[in-house]
Amino acid sequence: MNEGVQKMHFQDKIIQLCYRFCDNIITLCMLVTVGFVAVINFIYTSSVAYVWTEDVSIGRTSWLAIVLAAALFLGFVVFRRLLDGLKEWQIFLFFTVVYLMIGTYWICNISTHLRMDADSVHAAAMALLEGDFSFLDRGEYLFLNEHQLGIVTYETFLGIISKSVRFQYVVNLLEVIGINFVSWRLTNLCFAANHGANLLVILFSFLFLPQFFFIAFAYGLIPGLFFILLSFLFLYKYFAGHGGKFLALCLLCVVLAVFLKGNNIIGAVAIAILLFLRTLRRKKLRYLLAALAVMVCAGSVGRATGLVYERVSGKELTGGRPMLLWIAMGTEPYYNNAAGWFNGYNDWVFEQADYNPEEASKMAQKTLKDTAFTFRDHPDWMLSFFGEKLISMWCDPMYESVWSGPLPDAGAEHKSEFLNELYSGRGIEPGIALYMKSFMLVMFVLAAISAMRRRNLLFDCHYIYLYFVGGFLLHVLWEAKSQYVYPYVFILLPCCAYEMAVISDKLFERLHRGGQEDLQSREDD
């Protein structure tokens, strides 16, 4: 009997050791990645010119941005105390009303001119409403990019209500408010209903201006983030003991997020890891089975969508350009614009392979081998390449949010001169970019502090760490675009808000204590 108990005790120790090891690895990876992003942001700033091509430039971070970051930090410290007497729903409602007012102006006055991928997807959705599947013909955009069929389906459903691009902007606006709401509720769950953290995350999420500008980007970025954040919220509600229905809702939202934007598979992997960690902590098989279900469902979305379209349209689909092409392009040392950014490699190779995915994959493998040999023989070139690539993505404070909208340079004409100036990179745009640079310097420092203090915290914010680290690692190899990293940056806000609340409380506590000691010493005198 004693031997059996000892054996069980030993097994428990091994499981707990495994859990602590995983916990420490996640925290260490977060500290290294977010620390690196913080450092390069203090040194460099990148931007994309407001022309229809992605002209990337990299410069030094101005001292003005660093000084403004310090001022913002102090402002948030004070704001934390000023907001303390207010209810969270009051703050959220106030910002929501302001957002709706400004958003209504924006939507009414902005151009509905679409370009590039967003234009191709919208055109396919409108054709689908007419029963026209010609967008799946050999060589057409959706034939080449089968992974975009999810967002085509989404826009088709929106088109049943209204075919207007402005209606998509309206839906984006509502989803952005939904994203901010979910971020607030996640903060409440993960940080034990800390009032200060909740107030600040509401403030931070509405002050994160690139997300507002993405309202005018009729594509899958906003809805994809909305559903992946919802899946995290439902998962944590399930962990809190609110019943299996929340696990089912989590799974549904994961599938929808991946359906809309393939990169959200990172969120699915994060959820699977969280469920695996819960298996170690609780020693219950149902969490492991749930993790497997998440990965199977999320991993099957793309192919299942293609099969449905193939059956309904009667057209043969090949799966589109293989994902390996994006990695080959994202690591190719020869480029025209910026390291790892789009250079036409995907289009050229797939056409050369006669639209055969297997042949294209072989060509991509050869490119990757050549790249590996080049970097092996020229390590300085490799460091320079990946340094430029990471800086160009992670140091753009606007995350291409305005560039992704309707640009006058690409033929868009807005009803307001203010908007024409903004979308041309003039007027108020440089001031917004400076503010966002300062804001992100504060956020990255707070996120790094969060990772450093993680060992001493009881709170579970692993979903933030896993999603951020996963996004960082993916885009070391994947095609570069600062627009892509926006979701991974936004998801940091809850842990930033908590750290800001802790710092603010400690500073004011010391000031209060110092004031009391001063008063006491005067009375003694």
C-alpha cells in the first residue's frame, strides 16, 4: 500500500516538474522575444510610404518619441488614479460612444476604393452572389490563393445584407468594439478582476489607433482577430468551471478564426498548448482530447473549404500555392524592396510549375537549400537580412493600418480633405505615427516587465505569451509585412495594463507613505 502511494507521489512530482518546465520555457521565450522587440523599437523606426507599392524605409527612433513615451508613461500613472473612482462599464461606454461617432464620420466620408487582395476577394464574393464561379478558373486569383476562400465566404454572407463596401466598414467598426470588449473581459478573468488593470486595458485598447484605421480595410484581419480573442475568452471561462458549452464555443470560434485568416492557426496551437498544460495540472484526459480536437478541426478548415467549393462549383482545385512558397520568399536573400517582403517570387514559381503544387514545393525546397548555403557561407549577410526583416515589421508604429486603406495614390478620392491628407501621409499622419511610436515603446517595456515578473505571479496569461511568441517565430521565416504583426502586438495590452496598474499603485503608495512620514516628522519637531 505504501509502495503504491509512493509511486503515485513520484508520478505527481514528475508531472508537476514537466508543467513547471513548460511554464518556464514559455516565459523565457516571451521575455527573449518581447525584450528583443522592445530594444529594436528604441533604436529603429520603420514606415511604409503612402504609395500603392510597399516602399519600406528604416530610420532611427527620434529622441522626441522617447521623451513623449516617458510623458505617456507618467500620464498613464496619473490616469490610473483619476479613473479609480469610475466604474469600468462607464469608461467602456464612454469610449464606445466616441468611437461610434468618429467611426460614423469616417465611414461616411472615406472612399470605398479597394485594391490588391482586398479587391480580388470582394470581386469574388460579389460574383459568388450571382452564382458565378469563374474566380476559380485556372490561373485566377482564388485558384492561386485557395486559402482566401474563407474570407470570400464571409464577404458573401455580408453581401446578402448589403453589397456596399461601406457596410463592411460598419461591420469592422462593430467588431473592433467587440475586440476591445473581449480584451477587457479577458483581462478581468486572467488578472483576478483587478480594477486598475481593467480600467487601463479599456483605455489602451481604444488608444491603439491602428486598430481604428483597419476599419477601412475590407479584409479578414479584423474579423479574424475578433474570433480568435473570443476563443481565448471562452477557453478561460471553461477553465473557470462555467461548463463544457464554453469549450464548444471556443472550438467554434477557433474554426471561424482560421477560416477567415489562416495565420490564426497560431491561436489554435496556443489553445492546444493551454489545454495540454491544463492536462498536466489537473491530470484529466478530457483536456488532452480537447487539445487534439482543436488541432484536428483547425488543421482541416482549409482543405474542407476547398473541397466544398470544388463540389459546389464543379471546378477542380489543387489547393493553391503551397505554404512553402511563402517561407522561401520570406527568407530569400535577394530582394528589391525590404528583406523578406513580397517580391513576386510566389507568382513566378507557381506559374513556372504550371500551377502544380507538388512541383512548386520542389522548387521552393531548392530555393530554401540555396538560401541555407548562402547564409552558411555568409553569416554576416544572414544577420543583416533577418535584422532588417524584423525591424521593418516590428518597428512600424502604424502597422500599415492607414496604408492598407484607400490611398489617393492608388485612385481613391475621399469626401474630406482631412482624409485625403491623412491617407497621403501628410497633415496629421506624422503626429499620429509619433504618438503611436511612443505608445508602443511604453507597451513593449511593460510587456517585458510582465515576462520578467511572471515567476512571481499567480495569474495565468499564457495565452498572450504563446500567441505573441508564435507570431514572432512564424514571421521570422514567413513573408514580411508589418500589417501581419498587428494582432500579436494588440494582444499584449492586458498584461501591459496589469503592470501599469501595479506600478501606478506602488508609486502612489510610496508617495502617500512619504507624505505621512513627512507629516509625522513635522509633528515630532
